[in-house]
Amino acid sequence: MASSTASKPIQKILDSTKIASLTKFVRKPPVDPNQQIQGKPREPNSNAFKEHMKREGVRLQKALNSIAHGKHIFAYHNVRTKQVVYTLTRYLEKNNLLRQMVYHGKKTVPADIRRDMWVPYYSVHFGDARLGLRAYQLLREFSMQRQFSPPVEMITVTKEFLALKRPKNPLEAEEFDELNKKRIGKPMEKKERARVLMDQKATSVADIAAVLAIQEEEIANGLLADDGKRGYLSKKARQRRREARQRETEQAVKNIIRVEALEQQLSEGSGAEVKIAEEDGAYPETIEKVKLLWRDVHDANHAATWPSHVEHGELELKRTTIIGRERQLEGTDEVVTEHEFNELKKE
């Protein structure tokens, strides 16, 4: 007869970022009924207990995201304006989206965000979180720099630009040519310039290719071997750095405790031992490799060249549907859309 003390079968939840994006797991985190809230234990039906649970749900979501924070970058694009935004989570939050949208004139920043307009573009997966955070910073900087200070040739009227707007009707085309032939070589009008600057699909791909090439050179120069001592730091600066590292360590311990409590809660409900960890195969095992997953792999042709350490793949065309504000957690940003970004498995 098998021993009654045999361990439960392990069910490994592959992706902690997906767990963090599912409201049903974080809406009601485990809270000890005997825990003191505002000075004394509270009844589970009290407002103080409910408010504490909501706040714990927000903290638990952040703890789950911290497991793979920086190792993934997810790019969404607008199907109408072709704007591209970046996020470190599989879901796209409204405040993060609005911070990346630049005002180029009337109606270029919408009053409300349409959920059905934002779809996955590509995702980038790194073997080291430092590389992912550095790439995310550079992508945001390149995007803002191009929109605030675009190259002259980008906003100059050319024959190719006019050819795209030329009517098909011969009479209208002849009139169009007569009116616009003197515009060649001159700056675009305000509305035309706004459309061109908002179209970031091609430039975004060129940006990520350039970022990965920069990182390849930085790794060769010993970027990841750096101990953090870059240049001279004053005594106060070194003290602030030590205090910041101490706070990070304390927060990491709190995150581990919250994740372990959630694992215990899920294990009791499923009858199997549940482990929350990073997704196997979601990103390269070595820091020298980078994996890109494309919704349309032909978009990779927008970049002239790719570094040799980059591996390309395809995204599975599958969507997690959000109905109304079902996904919203009180105390967190509103989620515009959410996708799984699963890699398409080839048979």
C-alpha cells in the first residue's frame, strides 16, 4: 500500500505574468482572519477587511509581476493609426498607454481608449532582466525622440508620398497633380505630418533591431560584468545606493511571502501542489540569446539587418477576451486589452 505521506503531484504554473493578469487569482488573496487590521482583528464582511483585501490584491499582482520583471517586452499597435506602445506586462494599462501617446494636433490623442483597436505586434524575450529593462528604456526614448524631433526627410513632401494620395479618377488625378506639384521638397501640412509621425510600425522594428545591436556591443564590452560602480560616486550617493538596495531586498522578501501564500491557497483548492514560476522556454536560457515573436513574421523585414544572436518566431493568434471592466482591480490602472503572447508551436 502506498504511503499516506506521499507528496502531492506538482502542477507547475508556467507563466507568473499570466497569473498576475487573471483577476480571479488576485481579487481575493489569502488573508489571515486573525490578522490585525487598523488595530484589531476584523470580521471578513467588514469594510476594513474588504479594503485590506483589495490592497493586498494589488500588492500580490505586483509581486507576481516581479518574478519575471524586465525579461519580457510586449509591443501593441493601433490598427487604425499604426501607433506602437510598449509594456513589461502581457496586459496593456490605460495610464501606460496614454503616457506613450504624443499630442500631434487635434484628435491625435483620443478622449477614450478603444479596446478593439489595440492588438499584439511583437514580443521580445531576454535571458537577463537587466537587458530587458535597458531595451525598454531605449525603445521608449527612441520613440519619443523621433516624434518630438523627427528627421527632416521624414516630414518632407516627396513624389512617393503624393503618389499614395493621388486619386484614381483621371480628371481628379490631373487636378491633384496641378495643385500639389509645387509642394515637392516642402514640409508636410500639420495633419499629414501627424499621420506620418503616428505611424510607428516600421520605425519600431528598426528601433528594436538597433537596440539589440547596441546591446550586443555592450555585452561584448562587459556590460553585465559591471559591478555597478560607474564613475565617481560621492559619499551620500553611495549611501543612497545602499539604502535603495536594502529596500529592494526587503521588498523581494515580501514578494516571496505573498507568492508562497498564493501557492498554498491554490494547492488547497486544486488538491495538487501548485508552484508559480517563470515560463519554461518563454525566453532564452543564456543571456547571449534574444527571442522575438511576431504576429506577422514578415514585419521583421522592416529592419535592414538583425544581430546574429536574435532568434525569430511567430505568435499564436489567440486572444483572452475582456468583457467590460471585468478585468479591472480597484486600486490599479484600467486594463485596455490583454493577450497571451504564446509562441506558435510548429509541428
